[in-house]
Amino acid sequence: MKYRNISLKNYLNLSEKVKNNGSFCVFYELGGKDYYVNGKKHRENGPAVEYYNGIKDWYLNGLFYPFEEWLELAPISNEEKILLKLKYS
């Protein structure tokens, strides 16, 4: 999935219609980022929330999941799952 990179300030200025019909990677000044699809936190190939301190949260369609559960539900190949498990476990 292709995300449009955007600052938090610019994202907050978007209309709800635009937010709810697009894919965005929202960047924060301190270095964190959130991924949104159709107005909900969502990412299928990595964490949907990356905090500036390195902590990561995993979301699909706006719902939070622990990493292992997210990994089972993510619609990606087994090879991609193995690579993500090696990277984030």
C-alpha cells in the first residue's frame, strides 16, 4: 500500500472526507509517525504507530493488536511474516 507522507499539522487541516478516503503516513516533530487508511490506524507491513522513543503499536482497521496476534491477522505472505518477526521480535 502506498501512503502519502504528511506532517501532523497538515493532516489535521485535511477535511474528514479526504482523511476517510486516503492512506497517510503522519509525521510528528519528535520523530514518531502514524499510518492511517480511510481515517483509521492501519498498516499491513509493519507497525501502524512508531513512537519517537522506539515503541511500536500494531493496528488493522483501527483496532489495536499485540504483535503476535497482528502477525497472524495481517494479509501478507508467510515469508513477509517471518521477516517481520525477525525484525520486531
